[in-house]
Amino acid sequence: MRNKISALLVVLITIFSCDERTTSETVFLHSLQNNKIEKISFDKIKNETFIEYNYTSDKDAIKNIFLKYDQNKNVLITELDTFLITNKSFKTKKVNFGLYQTKEIKSHYTTFVFNEDYGLFATLGYGANFLFLKDSTSANQREIIYKQLFLNLNKINVE
């Protein structure tokens, strides 16, 4: 009996002391440059201060993206740069996404369209323009989404 209680106690301590939560799913990667659709793996690892978002392609390692989202500072961190939230957003029917850009402009802006729960929705100017969708969509629908993103990104704010 004592061994059963000890084993149960060890299991409960392990479960409750581990505050990392991982979710995995498949995401459809859509490119603006061509009509190719690629399935990539998406892993989301949540811990106390950061949420890690890992997008990995079995076919092309160049398409791999690893992000950390700092929940306290509302910034995205990649291997090469830090992306800050802008005052612009992009809304779909169900989700409101923030637009994140680097503080210093190098040769051009790089923008991540991101939501903490969803992850990346789009990358604009990050090597290429990609959509990260949970479902496959038609070429016409993707073109409409890109146009909405670029119009929103380039909108002049009149106050």
C-alpha cells in the first residue's frame, strides 16, 4: 500500500511540476511566388514566460522558422532578430493578428502577422511571402488574403 501511495505521489508531482505544454499539428504553407502548397509541421511549446513556435519542413530546411514569443514584453524573437508589435493589426473572421516588425530597417521591412493562440498567419518579406493556414485554400482565396494583408500593411493612418 505504501508503495502505491509513493508511486501516485511521484506521478502527481511530475504532472503538476511540469508547466510546459506542447501541441503539434500540420499547417499548410502557401507561397505568394507560386501555387505550391506544402504541409509543414507546427509545434507550440508553452512555458512560464515564453511560447516557442517551430515550423519545420521535411523537404526544405530553408522554410524552417523558429520563434519565441515573450508574453511579458509582447515581442517575437528569432535566431537573428527581435520583432516588435506595431500599431497595426489584421483581422480575419475569427482572429485578430498583430503585425510585428524589426526595430531597425535593414534593406526592407520584414513583417510577421502573428497571434499568440494561432501562431504565424503570414510572413511578409522574410525571404519570401508565405501564408501559414490550418486548412488548404484556393489560389483565388490566397490572392485575396495577400492583397488584404499588403493593403493593411501599407495603409496610411490618418488621425
